[in-house]
Amino acid sequence: MAHDQNDVVEVYSGPLELAKVFQGELESAGITAKVVGTELAASFGSALPGSTELWVHGADFAKAKAIIDGEAKSKPKHDREPPHFPHPTDSPKPGLAPARQENWINPNPHG
């Protein structure tokens, strides 16, 4: 079945914040875009990852995909591992704290 150029197609699915950013970028480039699935994000939060989608007309798909791919490369990935910060090697690890010693008080003042 052939798709009509006026059909809408999904160009992105992911977090709501990024979908809104991509929608703004597409609209500034003259491409009409619609974010769908915000109701699911509002009610379920992050329990349904990828439930927010960005849709465009079929004729604008290639241009929209190129814009999103360019934007996605410049944005940090959320599924990346956090940076590794090694322990410093120039100073040794501090030793244990000294044990607390109470002054001894003789319970018998006369003796």
C-alpha cells in the first residue's frame, strides 16, 4: 500500500522534554510537528518510556529526521553511563580516627 504525502508519520519517540525541544526546532525550520502522548506522560510519568511521540507530514519526514538526528547528536544522551571519577593517587587515604578515651574518674572520692 502506497503512503500519501499528507499522511503523518512518527519521526521521534522518547522523553517529553526532548520531544518538545525537537518540535520547536522543526517548527523554526518551517515543518509542522505535533507531540502526542502527553496525557500518558502526565498520568504515568516515566513509567512508560517512549510513550511521547513526535509526528510530521510524510513529505517532511526526511528533512525532519535530518534535523532531529543533528540535534540528538548535540544533546547529551540520557542512557549513557555516568562519568568515572577515579580516586586521587597523589595523597594517601587518611587513617582511622583515634579512639575516644574518657578520663577516668574514681567513683570513691575518699579512696
